[in-house]
Amino acid sequence: MGKKQRDCVTCGAPVGYLDRQHCCLCRRRMKEQAAKETCQSCGKDRVLQADTGRCILCSRVCEQCGHPVRTAGNHLCRDCRRKAERLAVQQPCPRCGRPGHLREETGWCGSCSRPRQQKQPPRVCRECGQLRRHAGLGLCSTCWQRHPSSPFICGEHLRDRLTGPPGWLDDFVAHVAARHCVARACSFITDLGWLLQDEHSNSPQALLDRSRRPGRSMGTFARTLEDFFTLRGLALPTDQAERLAAGRRKRRVDAVPEPLRPAVAAFDASRMRAQDRARRAGTRPRSDLILEAALATLRDLAVFLVDQCGKNDWALIDIHDIEAFLNTCRGLASAG
């Protein structure tokens, strides 16, 4: 360096050139910093590689799993190298054909070399007296499944699995054990366990609503729950009977020919309003059987008017059409 011209604006060291503001060390540091960029992997300022767009440390990754590799000469990380070394010394097992470490005493892999657990010898069942495989309590599998204590054992296991078992659980186990066979009682207790262990409410009414199956039948399990909860006053009865009656009425209304159907539907709605009004008033409402019988008669009359009389409006019928329909019904009844 020549004679000092000025001080470095960064570090204050002498600068020996007229056209420079920084010393040699600061200029070198600035050039190195200008060549660096932020690495997208580690977030540090580094010289990025042209092929990867990351720094030299982040560019060395494992060829199999993509984890960082510390040593420059390795192409695999530590875990992949150890896995490759283990696989290199494995050989195919003559018995199962899978690769493994063969044992010297057997010539097989570890799984094939282990002794198999021997089955217990058959014993005489204390219930049926036959020589069979033992299942538990000195009973064979058939007698064990029919043992009266199985539902109570299943209920105890369910109580142990639940964090907060309901107080009526023991009563429900006794209820199903007294009214159903052992297999069905255990099945009901298992189904109840699935309902109690989900994320929904465990109140009796909520359990009863979730146990119902979609369709015309609510299921045996739901009916058993309904009988148990309603008998003890824990839940209200379901509207299954009302749903079935509504479905029967709808099928009868849908069977009416299209031109005559709106009037029959309006007639059904008015009869349902009258039934509800009679219930609220405390009088004797018409039963579902009577309402369905009336709809069935209207359905048959509408089909007769369209097919036999060719009339598509209720206003066109007269007394002669009604008499012809009644005569047809009498003829069918006498023939039957």
C-alpha cells in the first residue's frame, strides 16, 4: 500500500488509494458478502450452488431419504448407511424366502428359528363332558359362549374401559342377560360400548336416537334400549310407530292415480289434523288402522274410476260409479 490518503469509512484503517473509501480488508469482506444470498433451506447468508440453489451444506442431502449429510464424501445419511449395511449382510431364508440374518444352529432366519407356541392339549369339558380344546373356566368354546356369566363379564370389561361409566350400566347388563340369549346379550353390550365411547353425548335419549337404524325397522338393539330406558323413566319413547304409520299412509296416497291424488292427499292431511285435535282435547282419536283403511278404500276407488270408468276427476263421479265399485268389491270378497 502506498502513502495513507484517508481513513476507511467502515473500520477507520488507513486507505492508500485516492479513489477508494474502504481499506483492503473491508473491500474483500464486501465482495464476499455481495456473492452471498439467503439460503432457502437454512435461512443463512451463504454462497449458493448453481445446480441446487442452496448452500454447500444444504446441497449435500441423502440420495434415499433427503436428510442432510454432514461428510462431503458420503451420499447417504447415517440412518440410511446403517440400513444399507444391515441389508448387505442379510441372506434369503431357505424356509420362508425372506431376507434375514441366518442362525448358525438352524440355518434359518430369526422368525423361523424361534420355537412355535404349542397349543394346549384337549381336555374334558366340565359342562358337556366332551374332549375338546379348552376355552376358559374349564369349558370348551361352545359351552363358554353359552355360559350365563359371559354378559356380566363383558359388562365388567366395558366398565373398565370407560372413564365415566353410567350408573345404569349394570342394570342394562342384567336386563339383556335375562331377556336374550348369551350371544345376543354380549352383542348388545358391545354395541352399547361403541356408543358410549364416541364423541357424542351419552345421555339416555341421545343414545336411543343414535342406536336407531335408518329404514322401516329401528333394529333389535334400539328396541331393547327403548324398553330399558322407558321402563326406568330415563328416556321418552321413540316415534317409530308414527313413522311407520306415516310411511304406510304415504304409500297408499302414492298408489292413487295422478289426476285424483291431490284430493286424497288433502283428505289424509285433514284426517291427521282431526286425530291430533282429538288427542289434545282428550277425546278418542281415530286409530292409525282406521285412517289407513280409509286411504286404502279411496285408493281402490280411484283406480277403479280411472281404469273402469275413464274418469279423471272426482267431480265427474256419480252414484252409479259408487254402486259399481261396491258390487265389484262384493264380487271379489265372495270369490275370495
